[in-house]
Amino acid sequence: MHSEIRRVGNSKGIILPKAILEQCNFEETVDLKVIEGGLMITPVHKKRAGWEQAFRNAEPENDVLTQEWQSFSNETDEEEWVW
């Protein structure tokens, strides 16, 4: 595919078709790297993207470590602490 380089203010740019943007998962920010005879464009994803959903999907009752931790009893858990 060929694309025309266009003037954008004092710089120049290219228009990326929507299909390419979707196929490459480009969102708001991309990383540009000059390579031998060309330019590599890669998507930049937000740090911690998807963490909130993963946390919501986590089921502590199915987590082996959580089950083991909960099996330890502590006598002071039942008593009211006095400060």
C-alpha cells in the first residue's frame, strides 16, 4: 500500500486507514523507531491496562493461596483490640 506524505504545520505526516489502525491495535499513542531504511510503528498501551477488569474477574474462593492463608487461625482475630 502506498500513502502520500502530507504537510502538517511545520512537519509532515501520513494518513493511516482505519483498517490498519484496528489491525495493529493503534490507539492514541504509538512508538516510532527508525530501522534500516525504514520506520517501525508499534502501539503503546496504557500501563496497567486491563488490571481493573482482571482484579474484578479474580475469584478469591478459587485461589489456592487464599484458601491456605484463611486456614490459619489467630486467637486475636476474635478478640477486640484495646489501644
